[in-house]
Amino acid sequence: MAPCTEDELRWGGRSLIAHLMLREVRPTCDPLGRENKLIVAAGWLGDTSVTTAGRCSVGGKSPLTGGVKEANVGGVAGVAMARLGVRALVLEDAPDTPESRVLWIGKDKCEFLPAPELRRAEVARTFELLRDRFGERAGVFCVGPAGEMGLGGAAVATTDQTGIQARFAARGGLGAVMGVKGIKAIVLDDKGATPERAHDAAALGAANKELWQFLRDDPKTQNRHDFGTPAVLSICDSPPETSRRDTSRSSRPSPASVWRSSSWAAAGTGNGASPVCGAASFNARTIFPTPAVRR
């Protein structure tokens, strides 16, 4: 582990990723080659009680766009990383023959562990095996078979505090970058780690309370709670967000109209369906059941 420079201590999340990429990665490198790096970075407030601050950024040169890409994700792994005092994880180089390995990071050390049982395992099964091996409290990032095969649409997955609901850093195909480096999963074990104390805990608590109240009073917060990310479809379907050439637009329904006409838009809290493509939809109740019926 290397200490942060004074400048690096002032950066977090996507800012730290951008600075490291500009400084250390050749712009014309192969996204799935040895020169590219996969960077996982927590934010400044990752290990605090500040609402929504425990997110994490995953970045590198994208195999989809060829540019610098950052994908943001929630879950508990970013909190565990911050609690361990790790500002960023930087995966460099690549093995000649990728194997299924786990990068384990604890309070005082980190090590690569062989994990042949995880090879080609899907994300849900990978989470299950890792929780059995490292405990339910460990934070986990992993890739599925698509990432191991270096496919451009692969994501990096993590879980919420229950370990049931998967969350994805899905943009840019960064799961492929992780997979070609021979890392099936990153496990963050914060047992024994002592969180840093806030310089002014009272002021931080007051600011968090004010932020929480602001979010609670904002109608968009309830909208996202009820419908999730697809609730922004009506916004994204309006100019200038959709100011692009699309010769088929007149012959197909807009995403917003699909959403409004779907059973998802009329469903109750947490039980809707999310548009997939065209007018097709799936019912989220069967995938993320409420705690009362979860098995």
C-alpha cells in the first residue's frame, strides 16, 4: 500500500480517478491491455453517517468508448474501503493467462488468493460463495462470466447491506477491464478497522441532518423511492437530451410513453415493473420481494 500525496488527499471518487488516469495511463493504450488500469475510489465522506455518501466510483479506459470512464455504485463495499482508510485501489498490468483470483484487503495487509471455484460463476453465485468464505459483513466487488471473458458490456457488481440485492457499476464495460486482469473479486474486510474521527462531529451531524431533511422534503426523493432510476425517463426523453438523429423515432413509442403506459408506472411502492425494451417489462416483485415474503 502506498501513502497518498497531499494532492491525492484532496481528491476523491471520480476526481481521483481522472487525475490518476491523466497522470499514469497512456491515452492510446488498449483498454483490455496491460497499460490500462482499473481504479476503485471512495469519496471523502464514505465512512460517515452523511446520507448517500457511501457510494464508490470505478474507473479506467473504457473498452466501449475508448475514453476515460467512471461508473458510480452504491452498496456497502465503498463504506468498507473508506473505513479501512483506503482512498483508492489501482489494479495494474495483466497476467499472461488470467486465473480466478480474489484480492483480499484487511486492516493491516492485502493479498491475492486463488479461487478456482469462482471461475465462470455468475454474480449471484459469486456473492454466495464469497460470503460463505469471508463472512457476511465483508464488502465485495466482483465480475461475472462476461467480465472474465473481457466482453465490452461487462459490469462490476456489489451488494447492499443484506447481501441480496445486487448493484452495478455498469457504464463503460469496466467489468471487462477487471476480468482481464485476472481479478474475479475484491473483498474488503474492515474487521478491527477504526474509522477516522471527524474534525467537528457536531457540525458534520448538523449538516447531515439538514441534507436529510432537504431530501426528505423533495418530491423527487419519493419518486425515486417508488419507481427507481427509470423514473427519469420522461426527463431523458425531452430535448436536448434526445437531440440526436433517429430515423426510426416516428415509428416507435418514446421511452417515456412506454413507461407511462406500463404496469410499472401504475404500480405501488416497490412493486412496479421496469421497462426493458419496447413495451416489454418485468415485474420487480418476483426479483426483489418485500422482506415479509423474502426467502
